[in-house]
Amino acid sequence: MDKKRDFAILGFVIIGILAIFIFQNVQLSGQASRNVASEIELDLDEYLFRVGERKIIDDAGVMLVSIGDSNEVIIDVEGIRKSVNEYGARIISNVQIESIAVSDDGAILRIINLAKKGKTCSDTDAGDIYLRGKCTDRFYPDGAEDFCDFNSLKEYNCGYDEYVDEVHCLKQVVECSDGCGKGACVAK
């Protein structure tokens, strides 16, 4: 009888310890849940930024200023601030920023310093959608000019193409809110 009782007590103790262990790991809250680490694997030229964090990437200072509406990120590159839509790309001061993923307090950005990749491309309007520009590279030696397609602007600017591993003229489609005319978005 004593062996059965001892066995039952031992069973209850083991079940109690398991219940405490499971309870501790299942219901993490407060600071304990913040201490759970998750691992993020970044690809080439991808960086994890927290809001307010500044990094030097290929001699260019890049800072994630804030997260805006619709998960757009506000980026500062050497004192110039612009927004980049989630999954979008933008060139700021010869640095190409691509938004890969956005959270409440940070973002994963692909950052390519176009000046460091070799200058084989030039754009007369530097990607400004309110100016008509002409982009030249080895594919467009005579240049590809920005043009309007109804209210959409077909904007040519220099960007990094990972498939050919070089910087050259890439076409972006921009919806102009106030219309498009003479190869540029109309300014209010």
C-alpha cells in the first residue's frame, strides 16, 4: 500500500512540475515575451533597422526616421528625408532603398549605394517626378526620356539590377495625382 501511495505522490509531483513548466512557456507576458528571440535571415544588402537607428552603409548615412501610414517608411539619407512605400523602392542621394518588410517599430531595407556599384548610368532629373529627365546607360546610349501615359508617368532612373549585377536605367510607373504632362507629373 505504501508503494502505491508513494508512486501516486511521485506522479502528482511530476504532473505538477510539467504543468508549471508548460504554463510558464505558454503564457509569456510582459517583459518575458520581449525576451523571446526570433532569428531573421537577411539577404545580401539587406539591413534590419529600428525606428531612430542610423547606420553607415558604403559611406552613406542612412536612418529610419519613422513608420508612416500604410507601412511606408520615412528614410533619411545624408539629411534628405523621403518616404518609401512597403515593398517599394526609391533612390535618395544616389542610394537605392527598397522596403522589404515593415513592423510597428522597425523595417528590413535593402540598401545599395549606387555610387559604390560603379557609375555606368546617369539621369538628368535624378528621379524627380516633377521634372522631365533623360536616363543614359549602355542599353540606352542615346537616352530614355520620361514620358506620360494618361495620368501615369513612365520615369526612367538609375537603379541596381541584381540580375545583371549593375546599375542601369530602370523604368518605374508613377501615378500622378494632379495629372501628367510633358514627361513629368504636374505640380499643384
